[in-house]
Amino acid sequence: MKIGEHIKEIRISKGVTQTELSEKSGIAVRTIQRIENSEVTPSIYSLNAIGAALDVKLNEFPTGPNDGKFEFKIVISNFSNLFVDIKTLIKRNWKTLLVLIILVFGSLFYKDLKSLFVVPNDNSIISVSTINCGTKNECDIELVKKDIKGKILWKRIIGGTSYDKASQVIRTKDGNYIVIGSTSSFGKGNYDVLIVKVSSQGETLWQKTYGEFLNDYGLRIAAVEDNLYQIEGTKQICKTVNVSNDCYDQEWLFKIDESGLVK
């Protein structure tokens, strides 16, 4: 039953005319007629006013024939009732609002969380992070595997004598891991993309760098086809052979196979 039909049924059962309802609620007769004929959807304020006049709670009744589909709608018909309307809206839809909040925050941070943590099939957790910054080792990449209770199964340090920064770790189909980051310890120049494949037991299977003399950074990696991975990074472009104020970063996409060869 539509809300307008519901209001009309209650009004008639209480022996109240549309004119009397208008006088008690402060809602215009024409508006009441349009509501009862389902020509308009009443605002929360109107529902509260009509409900008070008929001595019933109408704001808990569905406001339209949505056949189970969620309709998030608020109509402010009187600014003085703004906070009352909002409070009623939250009370009626708090579960849906909670789900929306979770989805919003989840979408904002999912990529970052997924980049740092991977849950393998054995319920262990593999994570990658940047450590030792500011020490004599500058920065290193640390890869850690823990069991479901948080006990460390193994730990590996990746990097050299300069700056090495972690970006992401993914699990490969063969049960091993690929770590992507950036390094100034190895490669051709200032910073290069660093990609390392590590076995499920923490042993380095291969390590490669990608880039030229200027600053090239590895940001993300994703499996796109069988035995192929797409690398997302940035490549620095400069007007001179050295880094200067005229340099800028350009998006850089390329693919590698399971052995790290560029395709």
C-alpha cells in the first residue's frame, strides 16, 4: 500500500475530513489531496505533521512503492525542521547509511591496503614495508610472512646500500610473491623501478631494475594475462641530462613475464 493510500485509510477510519486534517496539521488541503492521490511523495516534515494530527506514526511507513528497491530521499519542506528531518532520516536508514560509509571508506583505502598485504591460501599474511630510513642503511624493503596468529614465519630484507622503497607485493599463481618498489641502490641512475620475485619460503628467485638515468618509480603491479604482469610507475622527463626544475613525471606502463623480461 502506498503512503498516500495509508494516510487516507487512517483519516477515514478516524472520521476526519481532509479540511479538518488540514487545520490540525497545518498542511494545505490541496497538498493533502495530492498526497492521498499519490501525486506527490510527502516530506518527512509533512509525515510528522499529518501523523501528529491523526495520532499515528507515519515516518516509519515506506514512502513509496519501491518494490524492495532502496530509495534514499530527503525533502526539506521547512528549514526550521531540518534537524528533525535529518534525525528521522538517520533513524529510519541507519543500517543502510552504515553500509554506505563502509563502502566509501573501503573504496578509498582498499587499493592501498591490498598493495601492502596479501592473504595466501594457507591463511598466512605476507606484507611489505619500508624500514631503516635515516640509519646508515638509508632505507630498506622488508618482506614479512606471518601465520594466522601473527607469528613471524620468515623475514627478508631487500635492498642495497642506498634508498630502497616498498610499494606493493602480490602473490603469483605458482604460490610465490612479486615485490615492486623503487631503488637507488641498483640500476642505471638516480631511482629505478625495482621488482623482486621471492619464493613462498622467502628465497630470492630473481631481482631486476627498470628505468634510465633519471628518477623512475615503481608503484603497482597486477596480473593481466597468463604469465604476464602490468607494471604501473612514473618516468621522469627532463629537458637536460640532469634533474632540474624543468623535469616532470610521466605515467609509465609496461608488462613483464614470470621471469621479469619486458614484453
